[in-house]
Amino acid sequence: MARTKSSASWLSRHLSDPFVKQAQKDGYRSRSAYKLLELDEKDRLIRPGMRVMDLGSAPGGWSQVAGRLVGERGRVLATDILPMDPLRNVDFIQGDFTGEAVVQQVLDWLGGAKFDLIISDIAPNITGIDSADQGRSIHFLELALDTVRQTLKPGASFAAKMFQGSGSEQYLKELRTHFAKVLIRKPAASRKESREVYLVAKGFRG
């Protein structure tokens, strides 16, 4: 099947992307690894021994970074509806993280404890219809916040991708009611033309 101009353009840009090349060189599964590395460098999110949850983890770029940073004394629990190859210090649950069966598996994994950090680089499958894509993106964030309220330790942090647009300001207001501090970051690996930013929320009120 012949490629469309837009897909050919994306492929060309992707292959020439310095972060894609660097990820291949460094052995990371995706260029998004550098976004989390920069967030961690600025905001000191991940420490050895922590319990971290990665929502929407496949192919595993963020889980890979988190698994390395928590070390052997820590553990990452990753979830996605898509399969994900194994990673060191990472456990994986395949399924919808809002589904009853997955929620129960997460609670069983925690064994009465709570997460020190929840991270999410989820993005909806792009349809090209801005209003629909934006709505789905905010919906994912709201679902992630439900998980945060249920499983995050008081005083802990949450970091997630958000696309700026309809609903984003309202979501930020809601997030600020649950956290002592909410920062907006634009990592170098996030393309300048993209509306994506990263929220770093600290001091969960519980």
C-alpha cells in the first residue's frame, strides 16, 4: 500500500529526530524516555526503593526509565491494553486500568500499600478531529486521576501528559484541589509544534 504524504512526512521526521536516534543508541524503547528523564532531573520524582505505577505503559519507554531508577529495592507496576515486553524491576498487567479485573489486580499487587508515584504518558489514538482527540485526552487524564485518588500515597506525586486545549484549564483546577503544587513542563524531547505538555503534581492531599 502506498504511503500518504502525511505518513511519509511523519516517517521522515521520525527517522531524522535526534531523540529517536539517541534512544536507539542508549537502548531505550522510545524517545519518550527522555521526557521522563528530564522531568525526573528537574523535579526529583523517582528514587531508589519506590513503588511506581505507569499507566498506559506500552511500549515501555517510561517503565524502562522508572525501573532503572527505582533499582532492585523498588518496583514498577505497568499497565496497558497493548502487550509489553518484560523489563527489569517492572511487573506488567495487560488490560484497561479502569476495568474491575485490572483494578483488583493492582490492589492485590499493592497488598494494602500505596504508590509513591504514578506516571502516565497516555495519548489517545489520533483521529485528526481536534475536538474529539482533545476530549479523549482529557478523559484519559480524568480516569488517571481516579486511579491516583484510589492508590496514591498522601504526600506523593503524579506526572502525566496533557494536550493544551478545551478542558485543560478545568482539569488543572481540579488537579490543584488534590495536590499542594502543580507544575507544567515542556521537555526538550517534546516537539515544539505539539500541544503536549507534562503536568507534575506534588504533595497529594490524600
